Amino acid sequence: MIREAFPQLDVVDHSRRPKHLPPPKMDFPQIEAVILFGEPVRWETNLQLIIDVILSDGKLASAPHVVPYPHIPVLACNMDLLWVTEATMPRFGHGTFLVCLENIFKKITGLELRYEALIGKPSIITYKYAECVLRQQAMKRGWTAPIQRLYAIGDNPMADIYGANLYNQHIQAACGDQVHAQVKGHKVMETLKEESVVLKYFKPEEELPLGAADWCKSILVCTGMYRRYNEMPSDPEESVVETVFHGHRDFCFDPSLVEPSWIVEDVKEAVELIYKEEGWV
């Protein structure tokens, strides 16, 4: 919509540059927020237009006299730096797009891009919502036994395992009174706000008390971002930490948060492990 209304903003690809500029859309509504769901197809176009929106305070019809700061709200999810496909090496993820956006904004303005919220793994709100959905499903099926133990399976130590261990800290700290290593610099999402946001997704009769689980343990599989090229470590406590932190800028690097409770080959082994731990086999 923005590109159609303001074609002169997208000039990187010369084949798409308009030969005749339309009159400016003075009645174009002000953009109130930027929400980033995933990496786009044309990075250069999207980076340019998002920066334009932020620098213009959402008023694209006129050039700003000063850089608005704080800028309009920016919300983002899906923070994985890389992801795995059939290619021989990992592909850029939405986290890489966010790195580009943050650094372009800082290079232009000298200021830090600030997020109103970071949602999705490894944010606590994502795991809180998942727990709420689990208990909602259990209630629909008439299962009365409380869900006291959570297992999180993932292939990315910097997202899946970090988030699961962070949520375990949240549970252990009495529903978030002292969550360690959650956010660096900016207040991404306050715990009380998280709970109210999660509960909005449920009808009143479905609302369940949050934080009922006793713990959340993480299981790392070797079929994605984490590849075990050598034999399985003989010591289950052996570190899988990389020296480079691939997590998002606003999450502190705490080595303990990327250490899984278990390392297994694939999801099948992870499910078998859970069955064994729960005494179902």
C-alpha cells in the first residue's frame, strides 16, 4: 500500500522507478506503528520504507524537520538470526533483517531503534501463551490432573533453548518477580503486561491461572540449527555454547540459558525421552 501511494520512495530497483510521479497523497492516513512478522522478499525496499515510516513519524506525505524520538512503536517477532533448509549452510532469518534495520537506523540517526515489544521465541510471553493453550486444551478434554511439568523441544540453542530456560527461570522466580537476564537496555515487555496480553486471547470462562507448572525443561534436537558433527557427548553436562551469541540485541547473553536439559538426535527421540521421564513406558 505504501509503495503504491508513494512510488517515489522505492527507487533502488530502477526497473520499478515511476517515469511519471503521481501527485503526493496528502490524505494518506498517518501510520501509527510498525509490526514486523517475518523477513520480506525485497529487503532493500522494505528496509527503505520502514526507515521512512519511522523517520517521518508515520507521516509519509511530508519530510520531517527533526528525527522523532522516541519514534512510533515498533513491534517484532520471529527473532531467529538464521534457519536451516536443504541448503548446505543456514539461511538468513528475520533476526538478520532486524539487525539490518537496527543498524541502518542507528547509522542514520545516531540513536538506538527501540522496540515496544519483542514477541515470539525466546520471549517469555510466547512460552506463557503456550502453557495457557496447553491447559486450555486439557480442560476441554476433561483432564483434571494439573500440568506441572513442561518440556520444550527445539533445534536452536539461541532461540528455542534460551527461551525455554528463560521461562523456567520465570517459573522459579515466582511468576516473574526477578527474571534474570531477560532484557538488556530496553524494557521489552513487563511481566504484568504479559499476563494481561495472554489472557486477552481467552474467553472469561477459559481463563486459567498462569505459572501453574513447576518447571520447564529444554530438549535440543540435532536436525536444525544445532548440528552434532561429533559423537554424542559422554558427559550430559558438556557445553554446547557457541562463542558467538546469535540472540537478539535486547536479550543478554547468559551461557546457562543456552544449555539444554537434554540433547537428542531428533523429535522422535525427544518424545521417547519425555515418555521415559514421565514413566509412561
